[in-house]
Amino acid sequence: MNIKHQKIVEKVKAETEVKRPMLKNILKAFFIGGLISLLGQIILEILKNGFSLEKDLANAVMVTIMVFMGALLTCLGVYDKIGQFSGCGTIIPITGFANSMTSAALESKSEGVFLGIITNMFKLAGSVIVVGVLSAFIFGTLRYFIGI
């Protein structure tokens, strides 16, 4: 009886499951993520060439500007709309990190500054930091032993 039930459930699921346009979603994510990265590169080039900043300083200023823009667009509700359109294309750039921190802070602001915003700000971003540090450690270790 259990096997029959499982086959019926699988058949109904196959008939009613919405087909997702994978290629379309992948292309949207790729191009929106690429546009965000292109914007960062344009800002970097303007800072290096237009303002004659050194490479390291220009990188730091560009990252600061991109994080600010991501946080501002999140506060205005624009970043969520871009994320709904492009899917994971907005997660990868540094603006996705700003979005995760800002949205968590906005959701918990009614609980107060300390117990709400400060304690909940890293709920989503904390996992991003952990994965980033862990992957940097793994790739750094591999690079050290391979000698690249």
C-alpha cells in the first residue's frame, strides 16, 4: 500500500509541478550580478584614474561605496525588487552582504537598538562571514601546498 501511495504522489507531483525556466533564471542572475560587479569596477577605475588614489585605497573606498549603495537600496526597497528579478545574482557581490545585514537590522528595529538591531544584524550575514573565512582558509591552504 505504501509503494502505491508513493507512486501516486510522485505522479501527481510530476503533473502539477511548475517548470522553472532554468536557462532564463541563470542568465538573469549572471547579467545582474555582472552589472553590479561592472558598476564596482567603474567606480574603482574612476577612483584610481579620476581621483589618483592608490590601488589599495581605491579598493577600500569602492567597497565602502558599494556596501553603502546596497544598504541604501535595501532601505528604499529597491534591492529586494532587483533580487526578486535576478535571483542569486544579487547575493554574490558585496552588495548582497550589505543587503543581508540591512534587512535583518530593519526587521528587528522595533526591538530596540541593542536587543534588536545589534544582536540580529549578523543573523544572515554571519553565515556569509563563516563561509567566506572557511573557504579562504581552504583555498589558501591548497594554494600554499600546491605552490601556485
